Amino acid sequence: MVHVDYYVILSAILFTIGALGVLVRRNPLIIFMSIELMLNAGNLAFVAFGRSHELLGTPNFNPFSGQIFVFFVIAVAAAEVAVGLALIVEIFKTKKNINIDEMNSLKG
Amino acid sequence: MHLSETTSSGFFYLAPWLVFAPLTGLLINLIFGKLFKFSERTVGIVASLASGAAFVVAVLLAYSVSLNPEGMSIPFAQWIHVGTLQIDWTFRVDSLSATMMLVVSGVGTLIHIYAIGYMHEDVRFKKEEGRFTRFFIFLNLFIAAMMILVSGDSYMMLFVGWEGVGLCSFLLIGFWYEMDTLARPSWANSNAAKKAFITNRVGDFGFLIAGFLMFWYLGNSFQFDKVFEAAKTAPPEIIVAITLFMLVGVAGKSAQIPLYIWLPDAMAGPTPVSALIHAATMVTAGVYLVTRSAPLYTLVPQAQYIVAMTGAVTALFAATIAVGQYDIKKVLAYSTISQLGFMVAAVGMGAYTAGMFHLITHAFFKALLFLSAGSVILGLERGHHHLAHAHAHHDEKQKGKKKEGKKDDHGHDEHGEVFDPGDMRNMGGLRKTMPVTFWLYIIGTLALAGIFPFAGFWSKDEILLDAAKLYPTVYWLLAIAAFFTAFYMGRQIWMVFFGEARHEAAAHAEESPKVMTVPLMVLAALSILGGALNLPYIHTLGHWLEHTVELVEHEAQVAPWLEQSLGGLNIYVALISTVAALLAIFISWLIYGRNPLKTGQVDPLKKPLGFIFTGMENKWFVDEGYFAVIINPFKKLSQFIADVIDWRFWHDFVHDTVILGTYNWLSEIALNDYADQKGIDAFANWLGTATQSVSATLRKVQNGFVRSYALSVMLGVVLILGYLIFK
């Protein structure tokens, strides 16, 4: 059996890659992918901790709680992507462009 | 209330109706007079009935007093209740106040009736017929106020009436306020009214001081009995002060030296007013006050002496002025002052019965004389009117033009001069044209001159006898005044009724209607029979009053000729005064009767008496003296205060220079330059620029790049997590 630390480290690496992607990239589609990466890093951590607590036998612990959280996150992420893609399509219709750096009309 | 109490208290419970009866008449005329367009007749009847009702009440009260000689206090309403101070509206009905009530309402009612006839013509001569109702409203108000004065149970209530009659006097003197006595546009009448009111203010000031002293030193009360009780133990100097300050009030209201000057001018009012207020009733309020305060005056003989001397000097002084007057009413006015002097002297000496006796008889015969004088004046007006109409008919065309200037066709004779119907130089020979008035006037004159057996003889002799016993100086002053009285009345009779008419109007004078002459006949009967009130041996009035006024016999060394007495009548005193009066009338006949005055002739006394007559003619220049000594300096002082103190110092200097200057300096230099511009403005501006610069810095954060916002979020999360982990 693989130790839980490895999962957590992997999750942290995935999250960092996702975060860097959000900060660095200019294409909104890539940014969405990076967000998915971060969310899934979170999912991985949930599942890993859930399995480890199950094995450690923590009292009053539901063995499926990690997986349940993951389902919620996946559902929310799906909804988020649906909204986000719709927004991007509308922005493209008006601006003929989806460069994230040009969407700055709310600046002070 | 038990039956026995009801019967023993008689009609005392009616006392408030003394005031309410005339008030009711007043209100009826005031409220319904305009509404239902009362005719003059209705107005007059309502007012006379109201006054007559007061007379009936007074008779019933007097009857009750005759059953209960001690009288009674009738509480009516609470007035001022503060702490221990309790002042109530309480009516006091005793023999003294009942006497006054009878005189006031009796003479008042007769004058009301007379006034119906008089005012009917007066408002037509003055061309102001709408003012008829107002006159009777004022008359009724006067009766009500006078009733409060005489029936009050405390000095406070007396003072209310005192001021009320003063107000009515003012209103009625200034009844024709926008014209003078000859109906020319002028402020003479309103000035006379103001003079009366302001002079009375001086007197009332004295009365008020007396009231304050009384309240402070005599038992914290205004109620008569309490004050008199406390006075017995009070220090005499306090009583002297109170009585002398009260004398100032008496001098104001009863027209004594030095405040008598308003009364002759008060003749500006319609003649019924002169008769009712300025001869018969209101001016006797001072005499009533002294009589009412008898327990105070009796305690301090030195104050009594001053009161007596004031009265005596006034009596003589005014009598001399009356000799030099030409206006029929002015003669009577000075005569009134003189007779009031007799009364004040009497009550000052402590001869309260004599004073009250003379008050009553004087009310009869002086009202008679004044009203007869009013009849004479109206008779001349009628004659003059008759002439004016005859002339107007003569040239019809001019009349059409004259209609614009209404007052022009009346009050001017054919030469364009003003015709004065009150001037005795315009009269003469009226005994033929106005026989009724003539005989009535004769009766009044004989009563006033003190000829046996008319009313004035008895009352004046009683005063003279008391004076002779107590204060010889007062006696001689009064005796000489009595001589002058007979003389000026004789002069008036010869000038007015005998000889030939000195003016066309007098030749055409017409007798007055019955509504005027009948009340005069009643007054004439009273003037003849009034002496019966207090005849020697019987002394009805004395016994009547002794229950109220404590009569203190003075210990005085009396000359033997004064000790002989026929039931209170000394034959020598009576003889001296009768002979003096007859002599005076004879002298007046020598001067004015034997050779009647011709038109435009100077008074025959002017040559032999010279400057003395000029003095009498000009009232001894007292008014001028007051102007020189008091009024002009007062005006100058007011002018000085107004111009220099108020305007130049207070307005120009203090307000404009000091206050406004300081304000300007403060606002412009101190506040505007320093506080406002450099303080508040600068701070506000700094706030603005500071906010601007801070926001300019902060807006750089909002650069619109999603990434930079995301980075901020990340950094925030890292910081918070780092803190939570490594804390």
C-alpha cells in the first residue's frame, strides 16, 4: 500500500501547477483547464485522507465522506465550466477575441 | 340656609346685581344693537332700564341695611388665592356703600334718561348718528365700574372700580375724539381725554403705593376690616405715609390741588358725561375713599389736617378761577372742583357725615346745573341751526355746494366765525326763550350758593360748622370760597338768562323736550328737599352712617359763640354764610345784572381787578406752570433721551460703531480671514486633496488584470495559511 503522504504531495504538485496556470496563461480555456487541475488536486487529497482515516479507524468516521465531497466538487466544477464557457462564447461574440488581458474594462 | 337666616339677611344676596344689571344692559346694546338695528329709543330705554334696575337693587339693599344696620359682606367669587394671600370678589353692603349706591344709580338713571334726549340732538349736530349706541354702552359700563368701586369689600376691588371709572371717564371725554367741542376736526377732545387719564395715572400711582404699604405693613391683606384692625397696632408713621399717598390718589380722582387740572378739560365730553362722571359720581370717589378709610385717617390727625387743608385751598382756589370763566360748563367745572374741595376738607377733618351729606346734595344740584347747562347749550344750538337753515333757504344754490363740507354749514355763523354755543358771552335773555331751564337753573344755583332752605345750605353749613370748631383756617378758606361760589353763580345767571340776547342764536333759542326736562325736575325737587336728609335735631344721615363710619369727636377748644347749637346748627355760622352768599349775589347783580353785558363788551370785572382778573381768566396760569415746570422739561428730557441717548449714543455709537464694528471686524478679519479661510477652508481642502492622492495611489491596484487579482487572492491564502500553520 502506498503511504498517504505521496498522495498529498502529488495533490500539492497538481494544485501548484494549476495555480501557476491560472496566473500565467492568457487563454481562458487553458485557465479553465488549470482550474480543473486545482479542483482535482483537491479531490485527490479528499479521497486520500478519506481512505487513510478509514484505515486508521477514526471513530464515528464515515468511510465514504471523502468520495462524497469529490462528487460534489465534480458537480460544481461541471456547472462552473458550463457557465464559464457560455460567458466565453458571449465575450467572443462581442469582442471577437478572448484574450484575458483585454478584459479589463472594470479597472479603476 | 335656614329660613331665619334668609329673612334676617334680607335682600343682601342681590348685591352682585348692582354690577350685573348695568352689564346686562351694556351687553344687550352691544350684541343686539347692531344685529336687530335698535332704534335710538330702544337703546336708550334698555340702558336706562339697566341703570334703573341697579337703582332698584340699591333701594332693596338700603332697605336691608335699615333692618341690619351693621351691613353685610356678600362673597361672590374667588379671585386671587396664592398661599396665604386670599383676595375675593366680595360685596360689602353697609350704610356707607348703600348711600353711594343710591346716589350713583339714582342720579345715574336720571342722567341716562336725560341723555336719550340730549344725545339724540348731539349726534345730529355732530353728524355722527351711529355713535348713539356707543354712548349708552359707555354709560352703562361706567355705572357697573362705579358700583364695583362703592360695593367692594377690599381696597383691591375698590381699585378695580377706581380704574374702571377712570377708563370710562377717558372713553367718554374723548367721545367725539376726532373733533373739538365745536365739531371742528381737531384732536382737542382726545387730548383732553389723555390729560384726564394721565393726570389720574399720577394719582393712581399714589393710591398704588398706599396699597403696597398697606399690604406690607397692615396684615398682608386688602380687606377693609383686616386692614383697619392691623392699623390699630401699626406704627403711626406708616399710617401717615399710607394716608398721604392715598391723598395723592384722592387728589387725582377727586380733582384736588395739585392734580385738579384735568377736570376743566374733561368738559370736552358730552354734557351728560360732565354731569354724571365729572360732577355727581366719579369725582366723589376720592371722598368715598377717605370716608371708607376713616379708621386709618382718624389715627393720624396730622394727615387729617393736610387733607383738610388740601380741600380748603382747592375750594377757594377753584372758586376764584370760576369767576373768570366764560364757558358755561367751565364755570361749573371749577365750581365742582371747589365743591369737591369742601367735601375733601370735611372728610379730612373727620366730619364724615358732613362730607357725605354734601356729596349727596352736590350730586343732586350739580347734576341739575350741568344738565340744565346742557339744555342751554342745545337750546342755542337749536337756535343757531334754525338760523343756518333760514340762511340756507335764502340762497339755495350755495347749499348744494356746501354739502361736501358737512361741518361747514354748522358751527359757523354768517360771518364765517365759529359759533360757540357754550360761551356765556353769546347768551343772554334766555329766561324768555327757555323758561323751564331757567327755573331749574335758578333752583340749582340757589342750592349751590347755599341759600336757605335748599339742599346746599344744610350740607355746606354742616361742613362750615365742623371746620369752625376744628380748624379755623379751613373755616375761613371755605367761607370765602362759599362767598365766591355765590358770586360766580350769580354772575352766570345774570349773564346767561338776563339782559338781552348777545347773539342771534340766543334770541332764537328753543326749549328742550320733555325727556330732558323731566329728569331735571326730579333733580330740582331733590335739590330743594335734599337737605331733609340730615336736618338739625334729626340727623337721619348721621345716624344712618354711624354704624359704618366711626365718628370720633375731636377734643378742641371751641369759641363760646360756636357752642350755641340748635340741634347741630349754629345760628352764627349759618347767618355768616347766608349773608355772605346773599351779599355775593347782590354784588354780582350790581356788576352783571344792573347793566347787562352788551355784545362784544369786555367783562366789567376786568377793569377794576386788572391783572387779578387776567389770572382768574387764565386759571392762574396753572396749566402754563405745569408746562413750564414739568411737561416741557419732561419733553426736553424725552427729546434728549431719544435724540442723544437713544439715537446718537445707543443707536449710532453703541449699535453702529461698537457692536456692528466689532462684528464686522470679527466676521471679516478674525473669522473670515483666519478662522474660515485659513482654518476651516484649509482643513476641508486638505481633506479633499488627501483623499484624492490616496485614491490615486489605490486605483493602481485595480488594474483590470484577472491574474493580478488572482495572485492577490493566492498570496492572501498563503499568508493566512502560513499564519495558521506556523503560529
